[in-house]
Amino acid sequence: QVQLVESGGGFVQPGGSLRLSCAASGSIFSIYTMGWYRQAPGSQRELVAVITSGGSTNYADSVKGRFTISRDNAKNTVYLQMNSLKPEDTAVYYCNADLRPHGSIWFNDYWGQGTQVSVSS
């Protein structure tokens, strides 16, 4: 069984920083992409940033220059460094991994449980 466990959310004032972590564990054969999505109240879940196993990255326009995604392939862990946070960054942040479990020939999407990020003065 595969699990994605996030940590690092919390409350911060505008202009502050937070670092999110997400570790994938279980019977994993291979992970292709890992990424972060977020969902604010009343809004749809949206992509924040994604990184491939080779290190290629993609960011939402709204976070470019402020957020940095990184990954430790040996630890099956993805990070999101969030700087210059704004109130509009307030949301539940979800970790996502496109991975292939042992015993399967397919890659599937897996999600973490979500971690709350709140930005307010």
C-alpha cells in the first residue's frame, strides 16, 4: 500500500515563508512526477508546481518567483519552499505523485491528505 504524508503547513503573516514536505512510502517501484496542488474554499483544486524524476519543473504563474519545488529521489520526498506568501495563497495544499507500485505495470495518481496553509495579518 502506498501513502503520501505531508507536513509543514501552518499559519504565517503576509511576506512570510513556509516549507512543505511530502514523503511517499510503501511498495513503490518507480515515481515519475511529484507535485503540489492547492484548493481554496469555494474553488477548484489547482496545480501549484510539479517536478519530474529528472528534475524538470513547472509552476503556476501565480507562484513563479516565490515558490520553489525540489525533490529527493532517494527519499521519495518532494518539497515546496514558499516565500513572500500572500493571503491569496491560503488553501489546503495537497501532495500528488504519479507512481508505479510494485507488482503493477501502470502508473497511477496518488494523493496526500492535505495540509492547511493560512496567510493573514
